[in-house]
Amino acid sequence: MATNPDIELSVVMPCLNEADTLRTCIRKAIRAMNEAGIVGEVIVADNGSTDGSQEIARSEGARVVDIPVRGYGSALIGGIAEARGKFILMGDADDSYDFTEIPRFVAALREGAELVQGCRLPKGGGTVLPGAMPFLHRWWGNPMFTAMARRWFGAPINDINCGMRAFSRDLYDRLELRSLGMEFANEMIIKASLMGARISEVPITLHPDGRKSHGPHLRTFRDGWRTLRFYLIFSPTWLFLIPGVLLILFGVLGMGVGLTGTTIGGLRFETNTLLFSSVAMLCGFQAIVFWAVASIYAVYSGLLPRSRVYDAFFRWATLERVVVLGVIGFVAGGVLLGSVMVEWVGTSFGELEFSGTMRRTVPGATLTALGFQTMLSGFLASILGMDRR
């Protein structure tokens, strides 16, 4: 829906059976906007309530948008699509967020911020009232995921999972958010951070959930795993590239000590070391290929912006260079395997000296496989990025 120049702020509340608290939330939001002179509207994105939440919302002056597809993200996407304000503020309708704090978010947006994140945690100046947040969420889940977001994505915030936040319509449209579940909130922060959006933070107070008829929709371990999985999907560098590079380094080191028969601390590294090292190198290379393919897909499907690592890698890894590198590896491996074959023929296909033969067979097989995979991977990456670089 097109924005209305007369409406500055749209407050969007996702709703699924929130009759206990919805009325209070709407009244607080409307009162806060009226007292601060903010021209706004309240939209309740209803996700299939059966407790009369829709009627409560309409009676309090909110606009109800029915969202048939279940999910936190689905409700917000549908509600935001109907918002007419220049700015949008989202917040849960369970009365844990105090909507009288709306003016502080709007003030930050007026000063130029594109995304204003609420912060409930003391580290960012927020306050968690007794009973408002489960122990694991407060002291482990939220701090851990926030630290990961700051490290992996450069998110300049102290509370990644706070659901009360405000943003400009322009930024929201650029983000092209897709998550239909609870990952919606994480996707917004991650993408905004990677895009270099102007992000600020407002300390808020988290109140105990005001609902009596049912408990929270959040499930600690299920949703914790979903968040971790989402982080990994959105960070192919941490999921694929870094483990891949470490595996290859481990494999190269192992090949070195295995080929020379090195003894360290009384342990002699020979044939078995070569086999383990070969597996490490093959797995590591496959992880790097997955990183390249996942990165190309993520960039050109709009999931992630281009990164410095991405640009540097693909500036060097042209199809021609990759194919040449693959041919070199394939030929080198073939030479080693060929020397073993010649020796075997020389013995009339009899027995070969095991240790010496394996020192050529294992590296030869590894180089041959890596060379072949490199050539195929180069063509695959080129196909995926065709006409897009």
C-alpha cells in the first residue's frame, strides 16, 4: 500500500489470540502518539485469532488486517504491506513492550536513523523487570546471539532479539525480507547491518507477559535452534569457508608429516596420516565450493549483499584461472598415479612395497580428485553467475 503523507507512523502489532492484552497495547500506542503530536495509525495483523481479538482491535480504533498464512514474520509482512506511514513501528501485543515509549523511537527516526532497535538488556541501557524474561534467554540466549550478530554481521546493537523496533518504509522496501517465521526479526537486523543502514538503539523496559489465557508463543530450545540455523544460513563464510580452509590446512600439514614419515612425541605419522589428511582436504575443498555456490546464490537472489571477501575471491577466481588450476592438479595427480601403475606393470602385476607406494597413491588420488572437482566447480560457478558479474 502506498504511503500517506498525512500519516507519519504506522504501529503494527502481530496478533494471535491476544484478547487479554490487545486492548491495553492499542490504547497505549494511540495515547502516546496523541500526546507527542504524532500522526499515526495502529494496524493489528491478525494471524487467525479465535478469541475475539479482531473485534477488540476494531472497537479501539485499530485497523485489522487478516493474515491467513501462519507465522510471526508472515503476520508482520502482511501488516506492514497495509501500513500507510512513512515510519513503521512493530511490537508484540502481549503487553511486554510499553508502547508509551513510541515517541523515543520516532525522535531517532526523525534525526536520520533508518532502523531504531529497542534494547531490553542492561548492557544497552535497558531494563528487564522481574519475571519478564526467562533465565536462559536473559543470561545466555540473547547475549550469545547478540554477540554473534555483532561479530558475524557487524550489527551495532546490544539486543538482537528485541521485537520492538521502528524503521523507515524506504529501508524496509530495500531489505526485501522473506522469513515467515520468528526469524523475520533477525533477518531485518542482519540485512540492515550488511547493507550499512543507519541503525540506532533505544533502551526500553521489558514487562512481564500480561496474558493469562495462554503462555508465550516462544519455545526456548526450538526457537534457539531456528535462530542459530538462520545465522549459519546467512553466513556462508562461517558455515562453509572458514571450516573449509581449516580442513585444507589440516590436510596439507598432515600430508607433509605423513610423506616424510615424521615422528612427533614418539608418534610416527605415515600411511594412516596420509589417508586422514586426504579426507580432510577433500572435505575442506567441498566446503569451499559450497561457500562459493551459496554466496553466488545469496547475492543474486537478494538474500545477501556483496562482501569484500566475495568480491576479492571472484575477482581472482575467473573461469580460466580455475580451470587451469584444476588441470594442473589433475595432471600432477595423474603423474603420481601413473608412476605407481608403471611400477606395478614392472613387477608383472605382483606385490608392491606398501609404504612407499602409498606415499604416491594417496597424494596422487587426492590431487586427481581435487583437480577434477576444481574444473567442474569453475564451470558451475560460471553458470550460476552468468550475465550477472
